[in-house]
Amino acid sequence: MHPGFGVYIHIPFCAKKCDYCAFATFTDRHQLTSDYLTAMRTHIRRSVADSMPKATSVFVGGGTPTLVPADELISVLAEIPLASGAEVTVECNPDDITLAMMKSFRAGGVNRISIGVQSTVEHVLKSLGRTHNPENVVRSVAHVREAGFESFNLDIIYGAAGESISDWQKTVADVTSLDPPHVSAYGLTVEANTALASQLDRHPDDDDQADKYIIVDEIFSTTGLNNYEISNWAKSGHECEHNSLYWQQGNYEGFGSAAHAHLNGRRWWNVRTPERYIELVTAGESPESSSETLDAQTRKREALQLLVRTREGVPIGSFSDGDLDEMSELLEQRQDRIVLTRAGRLLANEVAMRLIDTV
């Protein structure tokens, strides 16, 4: 299936920066909220006037979108022309979620919520630099359901310093008990220029993360959550359209500071700070900071590297016969496709280096 057209909305405001976060987020600029949202509305209107396609998916991320008044966020979303059946997702912090907020989102056209759970164990949350109360996750999911959302995602992270296997098992069990239609489980990664990067004793251990990945995959696969990309599990029909568009190299527009966009091999990204974004859009100028254009061969290779991470896999000629033999425990053939086994998912980056550009 050919991907549609996506829109990403970046809300850069946070109450506290998580220790592992490398995104363009700010804890000291909340006074800019109104001007920032006004600038985004202006930017979207210009893109629509410039023939922006109708969006098949919209994703509001950050930062912490739930720090922005719900009605004001909805006013930004209202500017985006939507295709029939479009998926509209808002990332939410469980501490911020109220029933009134969820009802406002639902009435405003949002039809999918993504909740940043990360862990349900208090000392692990502290290790990650998170501040939310794990008990609020249960309340948040209840509010999401009561407001009428049929699709939602829970985000969890494994590999924090001090997180035991039993801590992780508790998080996975707690998440499973909420019967979510979608879960994203990510191994903690160390990004440059984060609080975590400078503290070597808190860096995750590869073997520990592999053990935890196997645990989460085994449990989810018995509860109707099927792995459809290395870090993502969903019940049938609840796969994330927006992420799938990224994995298929689809086109998308980005609004807000530091938001990325892509059009047929050209990628660009906006200026990093909200005040510069406001200034440029208000002045009628482009907020684009920089760009890159991929040649056909690079795009083809990247397409394979993205596809090999998904359950669709890659065409059968994407690996040499020798590599298929050598990596028989990591890859398996399904009809005319090659897909990763569970062991292969643990070594996906190494497997992707063996891809050959034959398709």
C-alpha cells in the first residue's frame, strides 16, 4: 500500500526535561505558548494555500502537548485538511490527563492517544528522570476510554539504571492488564548532550536489554498484541498509521520548532527554538533551518533498512544466498519476503548492514 501524507505538530514545552531526552524541548518558555500556537496556525494556513495535500495521519508530539490548553491545541489541528478516515494522535503525559481534556480532544477530531508510561515502578521512573505518578496511568487509560477513544498507545522503556528483570516484568504485566490496543516498547538509548550521556554508570547494558525485549515480546504475543515493527505491538487494525508512513518513506509536513518534513527524497527541518520559529513565521519568512536531498540509491537503501524492521520484511533478493545461510537464525522466508526472527530483531542493525541494493 502506498503511504498517504502525514503532518507532524511539535509542542516544545515541558515541565521537566527527562534525563534521556535529546528532543528540542524547553522548560522555561511557557510564556511563548499563545504566540507559538498562533505562528503554527499561520504556518499551516500558508502550506494549505500552497496546495498541501489532505493528511491521512496527524501526530502531535513534543515536548508535552498536554501542557497546552486543549482548546488551543484543537484550534491548531482545525487548520489541517484531513483525508477521510485520517488518524489523529496526541501524545499525553499521564499526570496531565483529565476526562475533560480527553473529551475536548475527542470532540475536536483527535481519535488516537499515546500515553508516556515508560515504567510503572517508581524508582525506575526516577532513574529515567520522569516525574509522573505510576498510579495515574490507570486513571488516564480509564479517562481515555470513557471519552470514547477506541485506539490508544502506551509507551514503555526498558534498560534504565537500577531496573531489575522483576521491575520490567511488573511494568509489562501492569501494561498488559490495561488491555491496550497498541504498545511501543523501546530500549533506552544514550543520546548526545543529555544528562544520561555524561553518566557512564547509568548507561544501559545490551544483554540486559535483550533479555527484557524477549520478555515483552513473549508476553505481548500471548495477549493479541502482534509485533509489526521491532519496537511496536498492536492488536489487528490498531497499527499506527503515522509511524507506518515514516517506515514507508512517505511524504509529511512538519509544523513547529525543530519539526522535520519530507517530500520525495528531500528532507528539511525547522529552526530549533520556539522564539525563532515565531519570529520567522510572523515575518512571513520560511522557518526552515536546513535540508538534505537523498539520491535514488540512498533512498532505495534506506527503504530496505526501514522495511527490514517491519513484519512485511524485504523482497527475497535483498540478501545474498551466503548471508541468508549465515544468518539463518536471524532471518526467515515468508512467501517472497525475508523477515526478521525474534533473534534477528535483537540484531537488526547488524542484519541491515548486509542488505544489498537489488530492488
